[in-house]
Amino acid sequence: GSPLRPEQAEQIVELFDVLFPLLSVGTTPLAIGLVNRYAGREHAYLGAVVCLSCAFGLTQLAPSFGPQLVAAVLFGPARTLQWACYFHFLASPSRYPPAAMGRVVGYANLVIALFGDLPPSLLDAYIQHGAFPSDVPSRYVAAHAVLMTAVALLSAALPLQLLAARRAAEGRLLAPLEPLESDGIIGELPPSRRAPRDGLSDEGGEDDEAACLRPARTSSCRSGPASQRILSTAASSGGTLGGQVLEIGVRGRVHSI
């Protein structure tokens, strides 16, 4: 489109003064609903922030009336959602301990202030008095294109890293357990704790290993050093499973298999 004229710029400024507070307040319930729904999936709401921020940046690239008007409309919702998700992410106890919350927010806001206050004056000087490109509108587009690319890449890195970490954690939870060899496990037991083939101890009583292979209706697997090993076959205790559900003591707890 045609370059933005001064009277058009003044019109956008006047409209922005009205739209910014209204749209910011109107976006607040949407931001609350978004972070509550995806509280355990930070990559989802941070991804929405990145998409909206990129849309705002793209509309600013063209120095004409239409795109600049859309940018003025998007600024309020993008800013509200950005700050809501930012503080929600930092306030998560799974990310930062409550005792460190104040320092984390303080350091992060300091970095934001430095990047938000220092570069604009340098960019303005380049756009107004730079040598390349030769005209002001071209320098404006060039500066915004470089900033847009950098912001998009840096902003997308965090939600992508969170998504990759979540998928890796889910993969570890769903990974199959490696089978255990009963002979190797029994060989680790001290001689005094090993059960004879008939399932009885030397004193004639039932020991811990045989008790852990008792049918589930007895529910009396003891929690001792020997019951902390899994006996994976009935042959190691001389008994017959017969298709019954067994309770096996694993690390001091009773598990049904």
C-alpha cells in the first residue's frame, strides 16, 4: 500500500488510545482461561503467545495505513496475554521455588527493561539517518524484518524446548521394563536368606521369598530384605502359580501382578 501519511498516523494514535485499554481488559478473561486450561502444558500457552506476538510484528512490517491499524488493534491483546503467561510460568512451583520467586522476577524484569528501553533510540537513529537503504521507509522495513526474525526465533525456542522435554518424559514413563532373571536375583541373596526348593526355611517355617509368592487372597507378603527382590518364576520357590493373581513384594511394598 501507499506509505503512511501524517494525518493517517494521527488517526491511528487516537484510535489506539481508545482500543488499547478496552481490548487489554477484554483479553484478561481469555488469558486466565488459557493458563488455567493448560497449566500443566506450558508449551501450549507460550506457543499461543509466540503466535500472537509474531502476528503483531508482521503487521508492523508494512508502513501503510491498513497493516498499522491492525497492529494497533493487536497490541493490547498480545501484551496482556504475554504478561499473563509470563508471570504464570515464573510462579509455577515446579519451575522455581517460592523462596527464589522474587529474585527471578526481578532479574527477568531487569533484562526486559534493558532490551525495551535501550535499542529503540538506536533503531530510531538508524531509520532517520542511516545510509542503507537509501530511503526512510526501506530502512524501517529492514529494521523491523531483522527484529521480527530474531524475536520469532528466540521466542519459539522456549515452547519448543518445553514440548521436547514433555515428550521425552512421557517416553520414559511408557518405556517397557526390562525383564529380570530370577537366577541372578536369587544369587544376590545371602545364603541364610535363600529358600529351599520346597518353599520352607531350614527351621521348617515359610520364609519371606515363599511368602511373597503366596496367592493374593492371603495378602501377607512381608516387607523384608528378601521380599524386596522379585521372584519372577514359580520354579524358584517350587510352587505352582496355576493362573492365580500373586502379590509380589517389591522394595518393601505389595504389588499385584
